Amino acid sequence: MNRYLVPASLLGTAVGGAVLFKDYVSGGACPSKATIQGKTVIVTGANTGIGKQTALELARRGGNIILACRDMEKCEAAAKDIRRETLNHCVNARRLDLASLKSIREFAAKIIEEEERVHVLVNNAAVMRCPHWTTEDGFEIQLGVNHLGHFLLTNLLLDKLKASAPSRIINLSSLAHIAGHIDFDDLNWEKRKYDTKAAYCQSKLAVVLFTKELSRRLQGTGVTVNALHPGVARTELGRHTGMHSSTFSSFTLVVSDCRWHYILLPSGELGPPREELDPSAVGHGGKLL
């Protein structure tokens, strides 16, 4: 009997550790029953991953949800899935290519023309550690999509967000910003050997800096701006890194159940709808959650 005691203890410790780790990286389910009836929410990159889960949860709570994506076929499919699951028919797909300033301007113009209010803008879409590609306008792709595209979109919609106050802007960043350095002399990596990781970290640092400065400028307007590190999730973001093929990463992604709705709902300090739904959050911006 004793010979089974040590292996059983090790197995129990491993299982317990996995459960604790899963709870740590995935967060808890939000117990709030708050709704957002009549609120218009834009979520970029909402056809998959965190963006889709965010749109799904907010649709359940009665919001008018706009999925803003580059691939309209996938975007329409995601909107259809969300409408079917939530029975909320106010879920619509719109084309937005964050690698194209023209597309961003067209999207924003359509929103301004057709939507009476915009209460929440979730700047979720991102690319990660892809090859040295450039956007339609010649920007390094990670800085262009992760920061510059959302920078332009946010500024084009600012008047609408101000008119809809109290309103929220939520910028998804990453703890990778800690390793970031912004080289103002070579933002597009034209003078240096391209480093996919450093370029990604630079883009996420830019998001955090943008959030802090925008929050400062919007004080007193009723528009609250915060950045968010979402943690670990099973998404397509790492498709260029090979991370999904590694044993450790596969384990990490399996135990983190991708229960992302806590990002946007009142759940302590876990994420924005505390920002989005709690009136007391107005004015408490410029933070990295």
C-alpha cells in the first residue's frame, strides 16, 4: 500500500496545482445580473477568440453589438452564432481592416452616420509575432494593427463617445508591454533586423501609453479609458509563434478554459465592465487592469 502512497500524493498535488493554475489564469465566472439594454458596443476582432467571447457575453446582456472584423465571411458567421445562442437580434457585422487607414475611416464614417450613440469601444483586435509585413499604408504590421489602427479609430469616434457619455474605451494590451521599447527613430523596423517579439512588445507598450495619455485628455468628459492584460486564452493570436505546438503551451491553453466574459463584466478588479456597467467607475481611467 505504501508504494502507492507517494505516486498518489504526487498525482494529487499535480491535479490540485493544475486546478489552481486554471483558476488563476482564467478568472472566475461573473455572478452579476447587470444588463446593458440600449447600449451600443463595438468590438474589434470579434469573429474569434476573446473578441467573440466578449461580444457573446454582452449580447446576452441585451446590448446592441457591432462586430468589427476584416474577414466579413467569418464576421457574419460569428454574428449569426451569437444571435442564435443569445436570441439577441441586435448583433451585426461590419467590415473593418485595421491595416488600412482607408477602411478605418470608412468604418468610422458609417458608424457616425448610422448609430445614434456609441457607449463602449473595445479595441480588441491584434496580431502577434508575424513576419515582417507592412500595412496598406506602409507601417510595420504589429504597430500598425495593434496600436495605430485603433488610435485612428478611437479618435474618429471620440465625438460620438463623448456625446454618449458615460461611455468606455477598453484597449487590450499585454504584460509584454513591460519588455517594450519604442524606437522613435525606427518605428517601422527599416534600419534594424526585424525582431518579431520586440515589435510586438513595442506595439503593446504603445497601447498602454496611448491609454494613459488619452485618459488624461478626456478627464471631465464622461469617457473612461483603460487598458487590459487579458491573461492566457486559447485563441488564434499565437498562430505565427508555434506556441500551440509546444507541450507547455498546449497544457497552459488547455487548463485556461477561455472563460473571458469576466473581462467586461463587474468582477472585482478583473476587468472593464466594472468599467462598463458600474457608474462609480466613471473618471477612474488611465489604468492597466
